[in-house]
Amino acid sequence: METAYQKVKVHNELEWCQVSDLGTKEKIEKILLKNRVSYFVKWEKPKLFSGEKFGTCIFCVNQLQKETADEAVRELADEVKGKIRFINRKVEKTFY
């Protein structure tokens, strides 16, 4: 028996912020996990002649948890100030 919800596809993720520092990425992951915010990370490879080793990563969060994520990062305000670029745009790609 098939349920009505099996055919529903929901795209409610936001590209929330972009980080290019590995230490900052780890701090953000820890604070999001501490505050029980669901997220996933998209990686962008460094450009050929940019000189970056790490590249950048984009944290994507659920739209309904955006405010919780913003409050969580405010706890790290002094530690990560200037290292995060907030994007807040809808994820365009479908991953399934």
C-alpha cells in the first residue's frame, strides 16, 4: 500500500552561509549540532589559480530552522567575526 506522502518532494533548504576556513567550519558544525539544527554542507572546489587549499563550503539549513541557526552563530560572534559570509538563498539543485 502506497501513502500519499511518498510522491511529495519538498525543497525547503536555504544556502545559509559560506565559509573558507576549516577551523571556522568545525566551530559552526559543533554549534549547529549543539543546538540541534539540521544542516548539510556543499563543497566548492578552489579555483585553479586562487592559491586556496581548502576551497569554500556552504552550509545549507532548513528554512524553518534558520532563526535557530542565526541565534546559535551569535554565540560564536567574536570567534568567527569576518570569516562567515551569509547567503540566505534557496537551494536551486535537486539532489534526488
